[in-house]
Amino acid sequence: MAAKRGTKTSMKNMEKELLCPVCQEMYKQPLVLPCTHNVCQACAREVLGQQGYVGHGGDPSSEPTSPASTPSTRSPRLSRRTLPKPDRLDRLLKSGFGTYPGRKRGALHPHVIMFPCPACQGDVELGERGLAGLFRNLTLERVVERYRQSVSVGGAILCQLCKPPPLEATKGCTECRATFCNECFKLFHPWGTQKAQHEPTLPTLSFRPKGLMCPDHKEEVTHYCKTCQRLVCQLCRVRRTHSGHKITPVLNAYQALKDKLTKSLTYILGNQDTVQTQICELEETRASLLQAIEECQQERLARLSAQIRERRSLLDGSGLVGYAQEVLKETDQPCFVQAAKQLHNRIARATEALQTFRPAATSSFRHCQLDVGREMKLLTELNFLRVPEAPVIDTQRTFAYDQIFLCWRLPPHSPPAWHYTIEFRRTDVPAQPGPTRWQRREEVRGTSALLENPDTGSVYVLRVRGCNKAGYGEYSEDVHLHTPPAPVLHFFLDGRWGASRERLAISKDQRAVRSVPGLPLLLAAERLLTGCHLSVDVVLGDVAVTQGRSYWACAVDPASYLVKVGVGLESKLQESFQGAPDVISPRYDPDSGHDSGAEDATVEASPPFAFLTIGMGKILLGSAASSNAGLTGRDGPAAGCTVPLPPRLGICLDYERGRVSFLDAVSFRGLLECPLDCSGPVCPAFCFIGGGAVQLQEPVGTKPERKVTIGGFAKLD
């Protein structure tokens, strides 16, 4: 019983939220003004008529007549509507707001209709179409209808099809736009006819359209424009007026606003005891003040009384809470977004009042004469804490390799964030019914995070938002990241087998190598016209692959003269170390017959090497035969075309299939796929002719211990 009485009290307090600011009656077909306030359609017409606008009060979603309706049953409130008082309309129209009929406009300027909002006393621009360009607040209509039924305002709803005297209606039909008793509903919806498919609803005096329609194109709204803060349809999206705007599906706007409103409402409801405690504290302070000193009684009592009234308004504001609870029952997404925007701002102001509580006076009169100039100056310069703005994800430092590394920053003038929430999900999985499920990391400190064990060959979308005492801020823009197509292979560089190790400089961490040709290459280049011998310098990875799929990435210095990046059989690579072939001397020509027919014997076999040739910031993409010529350097410009060198190259080895793929490691766009002989252990390899440098991709997380198995040696990192 107590809960039932509490519900009735909350509904009763909510009544002031449902009153039109013009006629002071419950809303009837309310329209949403651009300032987010509501006004009855009939009242809006009357206000425009008083201003002299004729023909601009069109109803964006007028209420058609029902099968057996009369003017009184079509709009029951018209018979009892109290027209706005003339003196009230005069105050609205003469208070300095609006565009009056006597104002002349130039022929080149469109006729813009202005409306004086009675709620905010602002001059609202309606555009050229007037009321016809406004959305109808269907959510507010539903809340009014539920309120009327709960408190029985206006008596019972009668059947519109009964012979006199009519019975009380028990069902409504949106298709027929009428209310019925049980017998009349069966009579007008006979079995076996199309009307039998009509779905009954609760009886109502106002039938609304099923969904929110765009007033410009009469299409169902499907998106929300963040820039214009307006619901739009598919036709609105392609119009030039929304070019470059941030437009999101209405489902995203629905979920974001519902989360905000739910959290704010939960905070208000959870602090009712706190408000009551604050009121008790203020009353006790007032009692102590009356006993302390008589001279300052009136001044301090006035301040405390005003503050008590302010705090009592939070308790009396259960009408606002009740209205918010009713709005949260709305399931029509566009209608909810339309109604919740203004309501969330009001709840946020109430929340801020709870967080900034302090008694306006104390019982102490120790310092009757006090200079508060410094404090007043500080108060005038005080800025209330706001929620953090949407973070900006640093796309230059955010990447996916063995793990996902996410880095972000707050805008320059954003309030600070105490911690962050990261949400991420895969976009390449089959869609499932219901809202999209995000994986979440709560209370992340700092401006970077590591997401471990991502699925290979997937696309992840990530976003982040900040939080402080004022609450959660907006989400950042979504960032999409491709993960590597196979598990990442971790290895170091081992130059022990290189033919000319004195020309190779490997970094201390064994993840970078540079070829330093020195004086011998210069002397050889001087004798180039008469013939010279230039050897290939080779450096291998210290891990051999014997099964499965593996992926690794590296960056090649664009200024490198000639670099080959790829893989090869460990045994064949070691054989080539004993004496690398002469790649420049005219005396070495693989096609001249000096190979003793070795090529002809292995035409059908997969090559033991697969390399991608890079030189002077370009990649040579030749045919399969030319691109897999191994260390001989047979590929040349005549074999294919060149493409620009990407920032990072990716190599994907499929050992079972005997295939190796070369990728752009940033966009994961395929560059070349080649066959490879995988009859034995396969090693990553890098070849240098002349100056060049290669840097292996650094792993995101901590490198695990692993055993090196190249060349018969074994060691732990």
C-alpha cells in the first residue's frame, strides 16, 4: 500500500511537467520547438495567429478522423480547452520577442517565421515552413496518456461505436483510429477479414502515428545529426545541408542518451536520503542561529530559508523524477532521443546542485565584521567541474601487432579525467540480434592501454571516454584496426652466417641492421665499366619455422640502394653463405648456360627462396618467376612494375601450404604471393647490395622466453 501511495504521489507531482506553458493544461499533440521546449499544436497556432502569420500553422502529423468520430470525439479537449487569456498572449507578443507582420523583408531574403517560446522567453526561428517543419513529441503524448489513465483525469474513455448509452471502452485500434468495447471490437473486426489482423491497444483519446516521421520528406527517421542536433531521414542525409556533418544511426543516439539519463536518474534517486539529511542539517543550523544573536537573525534566516527552499525543490522535484521514469519506458528510439535531450539537461542541473552543497550560514558570530573581498573574487573566478570532452585517439601511435596498443589524448581545453573507459569489439563477426555488445575495460589510468590476445585476421573497432567527479564524457571517434593474418613470430637478427659480416652493423638489441659498404664498394663502382664483383650480404632471423602460420613485419629505409626481404630454406641459405653469387659482373648470367641446366631440372618445384626487392623507396612487383629468383637478383624493371614503399612491410608464411605473402603492414593490402619450398626449416632472411637498413617491428608486449633452433645451436633469450 505504501508503494502504491508513493507511486500516486509521484504521478501527482509529475503533473506540472505535463502542462502546456501557454494554456496550462495537459499537452495535446505537443510540438517540439527548436529550443527543445514543447507547446500544444493548437496553442502554437493561436500564438502565430496573434502575430499575424496566416497559413503557417500546418500540422506536421494531424489527427485523422476515426470511423465513427464526431468533432467532439476527435478532439475531446477542444470542448473544455481554456483559450489562452488575451493579457497573457499580449505579454508574450509584446515582450520583445518575435517577428511582427509590419516588418518588411527584402525580396532576396526568405520569409522566416519567428515564435516567442513561452518557456524560455526566447525568440525561436521556425524557418519558412512554420509549424509544419516541427516534430511531434510522441513520447510526451504517451506519458500524458499513461498519466491520464493512472489518475483518471477526464473520466472513463467510452466506446465510439456503441449505440447510446455507450459502454466503457476496453480496447483501441491504431489502424481504425477508434476505441471499442469488447463486443464492438469483435463486430468491427470479423474473423477471416483483413481487419482481424489489427492489433488491439489500450483505449486512448489521441491516436498517434506508429513512428516518428520526417516533417520535410514524410519518411521515417533513421539517423541523428550531431552537428544540427536533429533527427533526419535517409533523404535528409544525402542533402547538401548535412554535408560534412557528424551523422550517427538513431540506435547509437538512443543508447547513449538512455545511458546518460539512467545514470543521472539513478544518482538522483540514490541521494534522496542525502537531501533529507541536508535539510535536517540546515534546520538545526537555523535553530542554533536563532539562539546565537538577535541582530543578524533576519539576514541569516533569509539566506538559510532560501537555501532550504532550494533543497526542498529537489525533493518536491519527484515530479521530474517520475516524468523521467516514464520517459525511460519509451521504446521508440527516435521519439526517445527527441524527448530525452532537454530532460537530461534538467537532471544534470539537479545533480550539480547535490554535489555543491554547503550551508549558507553557521551558528558562530565570532567575526561579525569580516572582509570577504578576496573570497568574492575567488567565487567570481570559480569554474564548476565539467565532464571531460571526447578524447582524440592518436592514430600515429595506435597499432595492432602481437597485441593492440591504444593511445589517446584529451583536447587542449578539456576538463581533466580521473580515469578512462575503453570499449572494443570485432566488426567482422556475424551480426546478432539485439544491441551491439562491446567488451569494456574500466578505470584505465594514463592515456594508453594494452589489449592482449586479439584474434588474428580480424578488424577491431575501439573507442574511449573519460570520467571525473562530474561524470562520464562523450566517446571518442571510432578507430578501426586490422590485426595480422597469422600469429606474430618473435625473433632476433643473427649475422653470423653473412658472407661479409664486416659490412653489416647489427644493433645491440638485435632488431635492426644496417649495411655499410665502405671503400671496397666505391673502388668496385669506379671499375664498373670493366667489370666488378659485388657480393650479397645476408642476415637471418634466429628462429626457424617448421609448422603452422607465422607473421612478422619490418621497416626498410627508403634510401636503401637494394634490399631483399623474405624467407628461405635454412639449409639452402647456409649454402649460399659460403660464397654469394656475383650479381653485377657481366661474367655471371644465370640464363647463359653456366648453371649446367639446374634451372631446367627444377622448373616445376617450388623455389627455396621468396624475396621482395626494394630499392630507392620503390618495390619491384614482377612475375612469380622473377620475384622468387632468390639471391641472384634476376628481377628487374622489365619483369613488372614498381609501387611506392609503405612505412612497414608484412610477411605471412603458411608452412603447410608452402606459400608466403608480402603485405602492406599498415593497411594489410596484399602486394605479392609466392610459392615456397617448405621441405625443411624456413628462416626469415634479409639481403643487402650496397647501403641499406632494416628495422624489425617491435612487439607490443613483453617478449616471452623462446628457444633458438637455427644452425644446430640452442639458447634462451
